[in-house]
Amino acid sequence: MVTDVQFDIRGTLLPIDHGYELFTELARLLPWFADEPLGGVHAIHGADTGHGELILNRRTKLMVRVASQRVPDLMRLSGQTIHIGGRAIEIGTGKTRPLSRHTPLFAHCVATGSEDELDFSNDIMRLLDEMKIDSHFICGKRQAIRTQDGVVSGFSLMLHGLPMEHSFLVQQQGLGKYRKIGCGIFIPHKSINALT
């Protein structure tokens, strides 16, 4: 089983493209996390300054997805400080958030190695077929993400028309590469009408 753990955080600004730096800081504090097969880190959300940074507020959270048996180890992040983009972020109390069985599902970014939207769509069809997942999907905006392999392309992705058991499987396993820097992690979404 896989679960999300949500931590309060305190900070001021964060780069919009923060996934790789966030992962390296978490792996510094939790050396086991780099090799955790089902581990993933959700992108942190905030208000866009228009200058490549996000403004953090009291409602901003750090969310990490791990195998349930790793939750006690992950809780050791509470009280730690990480540095991203030269700015300190304090990690507060953590609490578990079980995965939802609701659909549709949305991922802020999915990366398959393809730069072109048509090739990406073909990759998604293949990955869903390999997982025996029955779903329709909608690709959203193309993004550039900094990774350990350099800058790669990804796309936001909506999955809809999923049976409940398939929704749960996608949330547990994710889609594509770079799960630990925020890619391929799905959360329930209220509507298929808009992608961000």
C-alpha cells in the first residue's frame, strides 16, 4: 500500500522548477528515499510571482508519497530545515493522507522521454496498456523540468473515465519517469474541463 504524508512548511519563496533541488534535499536527510521504489514528491504549489518563483503561505504543504511501512521513517523530516534556491524552508508536523479512489485524476507533470506531444500521447497509450489501465486522457501544457539528466520535457495530464480500481493503481504506481522530482504523481481532480 502507498500513502501520502503532508507536512506543514514555513518559508517565503521557492523556484517554480524546484523538484530536483527538493528531492536532493530530502534524500540528504533521508538516504533511503533515493532508492524507495514507490517514493514520490508532489510539486509544491504557491502564487506565481511572475519572476520564476512561488510565494509560499501558511496553507502551503509539502506532500510525499511513500509505501505505508515507510511512514514512520518519513516522519523524521519534521523539525528539519532544507534549502532550495538559496532559501531556507522549515518542515513542520506531518500527517498521513490516504489515497483517494475518486476520478478523474490529474498529474501536474508527466515525463516519458518524448519532447513532442504526439510522441508523448503514444507513450501514455503504451504505458496505460502495459498496466492494463482503461482510461481516456487529455494532455495539457508542455513544461521544461530540470532533472539529474538535464532539462527534459513533460506535460500535464488528465486521466478520466477510470474504473475505481484503476484509479487506485495509477495513484500507487504513477506514470512515466522522475517520480521523485514531482512527475507522474496523480491526485483526484474535480473536473476535466480545465488543465493547468
